[in-house]
Amino acid sequence: MAETLDYFLANVLTQDTRRRFQTHEELLDYIQRDGSSLFCEEMDEFINGLSAWISSSNFKISLNGLEIVSCLIDRMGYNFQAYIPSLLVSVIDRLGDGKDQVGNIMR
């Protein structure tokens, strides 16, 4: 059972699509659970991994990354502000995405 976000780091950084899908479900459940720790020793690396998800050519992975980031923002609030520059380019690129599902979540 995960005690911090460090538990998910290796799977966030992976390029394996199947592992990313599995990690999305587990990570989303973890982040949404009240009282779960959002501590990560390598939070910059964790956020960069999620940025790679958002930039993925697989639109489902991109949506999953956006969903996780959205939940992190909800939980972290003002404390997430330091990580915005790391995600800004990826999110802006997705604003022009041709997939309706990605465009809808971005709006």
C-alpha cells in the first residue's frame, strides 16, 4: 500500500503504456483519498513525468495525465503553484489538440 507519492514515481516515469494505464487508476484513487500523503522526495521529477503523460501522442494517456494533475491541484491548492511552469508548455500544447475528448477537458 502506498504511503507517499514516491511509491508511484517509477510508474509515472515509465514509457510503458500499459503500466501508465494501471498507474492512473491507482494514483487517482490514492490522490482522491482523504488523508493520503502528497509528499514526494522527487516531486519535480514526478511532475515532469506527468508532463510527459500530458504530451503523449496517446490521447488517453494525455487525458489521464490531465486528470491526475487536476486532482493534485485540487488537493495541493496554493502549494501546487511552484510546479505550474513545469506543466505550462504541455498544457498549452494540448489546448490545440484535435481530439474532441482532450479539447473538452481542456476547456
